[in-house]
Amino acid sequence: MTHASPDDFILHGPAATAFTSQRLGKLTPVFVPEGEPAPFTRLDTFDQTLRRSGRLLLDLGTALDLIRPDSSAMTQATHGRTKFVPDIAEGPVKQALSDLSPLRSLLPCGTGKLSRAGLAFEDDDHKVHCRAALQILTGAEGQTVILVMLHPLRGYARAQADLRHALATNGMAFDMDALHGLLFPASPAPAPKPKLALTADQTAHDAATAIIALQIPVARLSEPGIVADHDTEFLHDYRVALRRIRSVLSLFRGVYPPDQTATLKARFSALMAQTGMLRDLDVHLLEKPSYYDLLPEIQHPGLDTMFALRAADRAKALARLSRHLRSKAHGQEMTELARLFATPQALPPGPKADTPAYPYACALIWKRYRKIRQIAANLGPATPDTDVHTLRIHCKKLRYLMEFFAGLFPPASVKSLLKPLKALQDHLGLVNDLSVQQVSLQSFLQGSGAWPDSTKLQVAQTVGALTTVLHQRKLDERRKTMDALSGFISPETQKTFREVFHPSKPGPPRKPNP
Amino acid sequence: MKIIASYANKGGVGKTAAAVNLSYALAAAGERVLLCDLDPQGAASFYFRIKPSKKLTEASFFQDVEKFTQSIKASDYDNLDILPANMTFRDFDVFLAQMKQPKSRLKQALKAVAGDFDAIILDCPPNISTLSENIFKAADAVLVPIIPTTLSQRTFQQLVDFFAENDLPARKLHGFFSMVQSTKSLHDETMAVMRGTYPKTLLTAKIPFATDVERMGIHRAPVLVSAPHSAAGKAYQALSEELTLRLDPTRHGEGPS
């Protein structure tokens, strides 16, 4: 993280307002307000990405102000409420937010007022010896915090040093965490992201339970955001958490008794099943801009009609899922599942429950990699999409396994193997998306019975044109997938996989990261 | 980096007012400017409310780079720094006489801060001396205020002659009429004659005789700050723009910022 300049300070409490009228030795303060205080709303993502990275984003209605970890500030004119980074006009603030997910909404996380002022200290000839720029922030409960940025003036080092000393005595060096705490006391600092700390001698049963226990709260925390429909990432995160849980249940065979595993699988599948329709529609609607790019303008009215119908479908699907998530039965089910995985002893052991985590992980990962190599050996341009889909699923399982057990293996090796795997998955994901989109479009068309004839014709023409383009793109992506795949099953990658996950003499595993 | 000297071998002709307003205008246009007050009376420093330098005494101006740079003070305006004068500056000629290469010492001293500034403006004492020769050598342009009277005409000719006798390039000289009173026919006549005599040397811009200039001592600020829309304010702005264009013709077409 970038450190703040030693010339930047925070004043707060009674000292803040008093400071602007205090003499500095023989120098007299001159306080010059710049404009009226403007109300602001602090914006951040659900997981507080901005706060975690030491940034403070303020929506002033007509402008967005960003204060960075080094206390430097930037501003950009805006129009209306800012919800997603891509919606912001090109400018310095948008540029400085480019690391944020374009799909994550910026949520209101606090309010207050902001004003600016200049503070100078003059001698008896009214000559300025030192000056500072002030940003005066007032929180919702009336607490005032002043950010002071000294502007060095050549030849006046002594006055500068005196001012620096006075600021350090009356306030504190700039610190974004402190600023957040003072200004938004009701908004606690984000808790560090929970990390899985597996040990080599931990049992497979305890490892599986720990992984699942970590995912249930992730799913639970996403639920209010799904219901509020802040953005599509809440549902995505919810589904990823459930998918990880289901992967553990299906991949960690024998850690729980078979009937217990089957019951748990069914319960988590039932949770997942509620979400499929909304997620499909989200994916489809997220593709909206690219569809307009893919088709000539003459087809755009057809796209307008199609997306209007899909948006209506999505509203219904969201209402249905929201009802489910808010239901008492769902709340009880999630509470029970969380309680079940909170203590490993609560779950009966299966036949492989006591296997130590390290050999267990090695066997699972090596087996999955060999499976991928087998499928890859028979893959060619003529291979049906279903086989490519199978490969995608195996890759996904391998990725989960490697991530679950990452702490048991040398980080550099795991990282070097995850990189080509992620690249391959990106291509496989795109092939799958392009296939799913074609199928989805066709099924959408089949449901056109209630539409007027003019709508049917218009949408059918648009879907036809889109399907052709998507098919061509899918063929291109299949070619790229084959290239990525050849890298992943190359002798060099295979050698590393063998060294890490299938050593001839399994040595003592390295200790996991603290 | 360019060095512009505001110089006249005659006192009270508006030399310091020109240096102060030119410095401000260039700084306001975005250039990093150092106004070097070489006049021991320190009028330029006074206009910017800066007290005389205590450190930079006697020969240290030419010999002690650290003291020289440490004596520079920020003005109250962006991009504009001042090197304030003190009374020991009146003995510059004595110190220079004791040094090797006495005529290029000023240029060497200014080199130390050349990287910090786009323009250095020298407000010079009114005489022809070893310091003046240093100034003529160091400066890229010598800006000469001329009150349009017979006596000033004669003084300006003396300066032109001095340049010729000492192999100094005449193109460095840029005269302009100062304290012009349009009600006086003598001023009009003198200006007409001089424009005929020095068609390339004289700038078009002319500074009127105005109370706004005199009141700089009360406001302790450039006319361009206290009365930017006055006749004198506009005239100083025009003078700055014309000189800038003369020194860098590639900037033609750039409007004032």
C-alpha cells in the first residue's frame, strides 16, 4: 500500500475546529473557506474493496471524489447516482477505480458533508510563511475530521516545521483506517477474509468439514444482496459457495458415511436448484452489450424486443428466488447446515475419514489430473461439445481440489500449475457459455406461443442471426481451447504435477502458511 | 530557461514595476519564475512582502551556491519565487573586482538554480557597472523602460552605444515606453522619433503613467493582482505577451492563460 506523505495530517474533535484559529508562533492564521459544504455519500463494494485498499470514494451528486492511501485526492464530474464503475464517464476517478470488478455495484456506506478551505499563516507584513489545503469532512453524527495537506513554500522551512509539529501534536499523521473509523464509526472495519488453514496431519474428514464450514457463511452473507438486487455478483458468489460445498461432498468420497453424503448432497442441490433460472437470465442479460456489437443495426429492434422480454422473465425469477431466500424454511435449513458443519464431531465419520489430509489430497489431485490427460488425448476438432463439457467439469474439480489443499503444498509450484489451468478454464468456460447461449436462445424462442405474430417474426430473425454468429465464435474458441490444453498436458506440466502431487517417495509435506 | 533583465541606467523609470509585473504575468501563464532582486534598495522584495535576505551577504551571492539557493523565498503566488535583496548588494562591484572572470560571475551563480525555473527575471540597480556588465552577459533579453523625454532618449542611446563598444549583441535590447502621459505632446513626439530610430528594438506595448502603478507600494502586490483590468494592468499583460513572443516566436498563436 502506498504511504501517505509526511506532510498530510488528520485533525478531529475540538482540536480540529480550534486549530484553524490558533497562532503559529508569531504567525497569524488566515482561514479561507472555498464554497459551501456539500453533502456526500460514501460508496464501496459489498466486500469493501475500496476500504480494504485504503481508498475513500465520495459521491457528491455532481462529482465523485476519491482520496487515495497516500492521501492524494482526485475529483471527476458525474451525473446522477453512480452504481457501477463502467457507468462512470472517462476520467481520473474512473481510471483509479479500474481494478474494481465491473459487475460489483457501489453501495452507499455512509453519509456526511464535505467542504474545502485554505489555511495560511502570515507574518506582520501579511506575507505567507506556510499554507495548507483543508478537506473538512463532517460525519452523519456531526463529528468533524479535517484532512490537512501542507503545501511546502520555498525558503520557509522553519515555519513549515513548526506547522508540522503543531499538526502532529494536535492531530495525527494521515491514516485512512483512522479516517474511516472517525468518520463512519457505525461502519466497522471489514473483517479479514477467512482463510483455510489445513494441516498435513489433519484428517480428511476434518478437512472436508472445515472447507464446507467456511463456505456456508459466504453463501449466507450473499443472500441480502440477492434479494436487494444490488448486482449479479451476489448470486454468483452464493452459487460458487454452494458449488464448492457440493464439490467437497462428491470429491471427498468416504469422509462421511454414504447415506449422510447423499443426504447432504441432496440438501445443497436443493438450495442450488432455486438459483439456476435467475443465474441463466443474469448471464444472458450481462451479454446484452456484446449482442448489440455482434449484430448489424438492422437487427437491433429485434434485440430490444428480446431483451425486454428477458428482463421481464428475470424480474419474475428474482421475485421467486427472493421469496425463497426470505422464507422461514430456508432460514432454518441454512442455520441447521451451518450448525452441522461448525463442529467436526457432529458429523459421523465415513470409511476414509481418518486418512491424513496430505496423502488424501495427493491422491485426489493426481487422479483428477490423469483423468484430464485421458480425455485430452482423444480430443479433436470433431469431438462433440458434451465431451468438451466433461473436460470443463473435470478441470473445475481439479481447480477446487488444488485450491482447497493449496496450503499443504509449495505455494510457488501450486501457483505455477494453477496459471495454465485457469487459462484453460477461461477458454472452456467461453466455449460452454457460447453453447449455453445458443441453447438458451432456442428455448426462449420455443416459449414464444403467447407473443404477437409480429414479435415472433422479429425475435426469430434476431435469434437466427445471433445463433449463427455465436456458433462461429464457439468454433474459434474451440481452436484456442486446444492450444491451451496442449500446454496443460505437456510433458513439462505433467512432470511438475507428478513432483508435487505424486512423488515417488512422499516426503514430509511443508508446513502450511501461517 | 531564459534570463530577462529589467534594466535602466536611470532611476525612477518604472524598472522595478516592470520586473514585478512581468514576473507575475509569466508565473500566471504557468512558467516557473524566479525574480532576482539585485537592487540593494530591495523594492521588488518589498512589493512581495519579503524581508531582506540575512544569509546572502557580501560575496556569498557569487560564491556560496547553498546560501544562494537557500535564500530563495516563495512568493504568495503560484510558480513565483523571489531572491530578496539586502543592503550589502550595493558592494557587488567591490566583490566582483576581487574575483576571477568578474564579468561572468552572475551567470555562474544563476546556473545553480537554472533547473528549477523556466524564467529568471533580474531587477537591476540603475547604473553602468561591473554588475551591469554581468547582467548584460547573463541575460537573454534586457528590458529597458524609457520615459519618452529627451533626457531618456539620450540615456537609451548611451546604452545602445555601450553595447556596441563592448561587443554585446544589440538584439538583446528590448526597450519599451514607460510612464507615458498621453496628454503631453512631448511624449508623443519623442515616441515617434525613437520608433523611427530604433524600429526593431522598441516594443509596441507601452505602460501609462498611472496611480495604480504608484499604489503598488501601498497594496504591496503587482498591478496585475491589485488592478488587473486597469489600463496599467492591461499594458503590463500586453508587455509580457509581446516579449514572450519575441523571445520565442514559436509560441505565436498561444493565448494568454
